[in-house]
Amino acid sequence: MKENADHLYKIRHSLAHVMAQAILQIRPKAKLAFGPPVDNGCYYDFDLEAPLTPEDFKTIERSMKKIIGQRQQFVASKRSVAEAVEHLKGRGEEYKVEYCLELAEKGETEIGFYVNGPFEDMCAGPHLEHTGEIPADCFAIDSLAGAYWRGDEKNKQLTRVYLLAFNNRDELKSYIDKREMAREREHRKLGRELDLFSIDHEGVGSGLILWHPKGGIIRYLIEDHARKMHLAGGYDFVYSPHIGRSTLWETSGHLSFYKDGMFAPIEVEGQEYYLKPMNCPFHCKIYDSVPKSYRDLPKRFAEWGTVYRFERSGTLSGLTRVRGFTQDDAHLFCREDQMPAEIDEVLRFSVALLRDFGLKDFHLYLSTRPPQRVGAEEKWDAAEAALKAALERSGLPFSLNEGDGAFYGPKIDICVKDTLDRQWQLSTIQFDFNLPERFDLSFTDADGMKKRPYMIHRALCGSIERFFGILIEHFGGAFPTWLAPVQVKIVPVNESCEPFANALSASLNGTGFRTEVDLAADSFNKKIRNAVTQKIPNILIVGNKEVETNSVTLRRYCVKEQVTLPVEAFQERLRKLVDTRLMDNDPTVQV
């Protein structure tokens, strides 16, 4: 896999040079900035004497294919810093000169260059042997964007040309198709169309979510299911205030290390209070409110706590980056001998819950001690060993991120892939050696000595807002029956069938299902189209025949085939879908 990734990196890096060469053919006075590979291809930044437009893309691509056909060799060379600066100045490459001088300040004595055909670029590589190794149908110019030199808005704005590049045409097409599907599934777009949530930037404020009734019922169902699992898993639910005195955040260290991420203080009777950015300090206070014996551990506190973090407006993004959000937070306090069982269980718990929401493709990451850290080395040893052993016992695929842990403890991150093969980091299992020290947490051990408990942070969904956004896109707004805001839409064929439809709806609603009857004056076909547009998982057609036989004709979302069945049989089917949380939004699932 690594060899494949390295080869694709070389393809993308080589294509950046080929694209720059092709662009210089139509913009010969352009000055080069940076042109690195990225996850889906590469880009190159240019200072242009005349702008590029999308109409130029085909011309550039044709030139690139000619360059590829010429099998130009990629030839590496090195120059001393002084030689490189003089060479670049002579070519008028002011951006490359600036970067070259910066490298010299960092101690570099030689600067790498690559030549292919008539094109030369300051570059450290690596590249393919020659341009002929690039598949001619693996790339496409994607878009243009403005980009400030070195990302600083005080500098000149350059033109960035993005190129998509993959191993072959099929991979390129698959990426483009999935990206188009992602645009159709974008959670802000579907949030408006399905009336799930909104953000009132002017009236309420940016980064603050208004949950509409349909989004609200989905949130309720997510939280309700998770709460039941927590209670069954031995968690105690706690609640904490939205604000806390500055002394609390001084003790926790947030005012020292995280103040830029907190909102400005609120003055109350001469005391400063802060909106909470995290729930952890409150849970430490709850733990410390009553003396603990070794027999009292483990303690598992869970809270759906709304927190507030100052995010700059330019970083906000729908549900996935907000200023106020609710964490499904938990903190576990345990003895050292209890760690293996606690980690095993929290890992099993996390994966089981995510699977219930149709997320099944997992990859986990273990992040170990960074160079700068707090806590005794023996605690790091024990915690890292417990996390790694639990991962090995789980049988789930995982990778090691050496040195990537937080300064206060090692962690496991649980990442999932959605239906578009995008990876999302969701759950985190994080040790914390910092807060127990800062809050002087302890328990009395069997030998009568005071000892520090091990503290574990655990968030499953991360935040309800972000998790909801991920689910919207994962399901494309077509939620399975158990999560759908409207589970059943009943469509009477004519007015004479409406009493039967209303009685059926009342019966289903009375047994806990969410049902609506379409009594609008629209045509029958339009009613069906409306139900499909709203992605209702179960559409019931009620005509004269159904009234006479006490039956319904069921049409599943995105399934052409219809089936007629007795009302009681449909109710049993509906109950099964809800109780088993079956993913019936997938047309291939037989129900």
C-alpha cells in the first residue's frame, strides 16, 4: 500500500511540473510560486500577467498530454544557495528567491532543482523517471482560486490552479462521481430542503444552530438511543452549568492554555465567569465532592453538555464547525488494575453505538506520548499498554501515531468511512494525567493510602451537531425508518379513501410511529413525488381496494416495486424496522 501511495505521490508531483510547463506556454510571463501534491491531485500558484479562465482548461490539458507523450526526463540537480539565488533572480522568479533565502536561514546550503524538457523548477522531488510514466487519462484540471502568497492576506493574491490526479481513469471518474454525490448530499443543502435546521447569522449569530422540528426529532432519537445504552453500560448521568467562575478555569489550566478558544468573560457581582468550552472540570468537581474508596471505582459520568468555543467566522462550516455545540461527553475514573477492562468496554461500547447508526467501516489510531508532556512515565507506560492491548483484542484495524498524543495523555481516535469513502474522526478515548493533579483527585486504596485515579475522557459522537451533519450526508437525507422524522406518509387515491387514511394514521401514531396523511388538493402523482422528494422511507398508497380489504400498498423510498399487504402485517414490519434499527434506507436491504 505504501509503494502505491508513493507512486501516486510522484504522479501528482510530476503533474504539477507538467501543468506549470503547459501554462507557461500560454502565459509565458507568469511567475511561479508553490506547486505541491495534495490528497486528490496537485495545485500550482502563479502570478499571472493575464488571467486564466475555465475556457483555458482544455488547451492546457492538450498541452499536458503532448508533454507526457514526449517522455521528458525528470533530471535532478543541486546548486549552492548563492548560485540558486542568482539563477532565480536572472529568471525573475521573485517568489522562489524569497523561499530560497528562507531555506538558507534555516541552515540549508544546497537547493534542489528539477528539469523536464524546457521546464525547470526549484524542487526537492521526488518525481517519476520521465513524463511518459504518467497515465494520460488520469488527470483533469479542476478549478481556479485566489491564494495569497504564503497564505498571508497582506501579500499579493496569486492564481491557484487545481488539478485532479489519480492512478488511472477509473479512479479519477470514481472521485468525480463521488464528489458530485457529496455536493448533492451536502448537509447544509439538505438541511434547507428537508427543513431540518437553520443558522440565522444576523438574528441569532453565526455558528449557532436552530434545530427545526424534523431535525429535533432525529436529535432526540440519537440521544435517546445513546442514553439507554449508557444506562445499560453502568454510566451515571450528571449535569453541569453553562458557565463557571474564572477560578475553575484557572485550576483546570484552560485560561493558561485555551483562552483564545474561549469567549470573553461575563462579570457577575465583581467576579469573572466564562462560558464553558469543556465539561471536564465540572466532572472533576463532581468526583471530588464525596471522598472515594477503591471500592467505589470505577465511576462513569456521562453528560450531554452544551459547550461554547470561540471560532473565527472564516472557519465556521454548517454543522461541522460551530460556536455552540453539545458533546456526548463521559469521564471515567478508575484504578490502574481496572484499566484493561474499562478500555475494552469503552471501545466495544463506542463501536457498537456507531454501528447502530449505520457506520461500519472503522480504522482506529493510537497516539502515544509527545516530547513535551505531563504525568509520571510509569503512568504513560500503563495507559499506552492498556490502549494498545485493547486495540489488539478488538480485532479492529489500527495504526500507531507515535508522539501524536496530547501533552496530558495518550488516546485512541475512532475514524469511520461514510458511503462516499470519506473518513471522519468521531469517537475519542483519551487518558488525562493533568486534571487529576490540578484538581487533586484521589481515592483511598485498600492499603489506606491516598492515590490518584486514572481519568479517561470519552466522546462517542464528538458533538451532536457534527454527528448529525455526518449522518445527513452519509444517508443523503434518506434516513432509515427508525430515525426518519416522518416514518410513514399515507397517500389516499381519492377523497372517499381519506377517512380510512386518517384512521390508519391515528392508529399508527397512537402506537408510537410518526405518520402523516397527504390531504392536499394536489394530483395523486404530485403527492407521490412530494413524498419521494422529502425522502419518506415508507409511502402507503390507499385506494378503494385497500379500503375494502383493510390493506395498504407499500412503496419504499427509491424502490420501484410496490407490495400490497394487510394493515396488521405492515404494522409488524414497521415495529421490526424500529426495534432492530434496520438500515432500510438501503434499497438492497430486504424487509
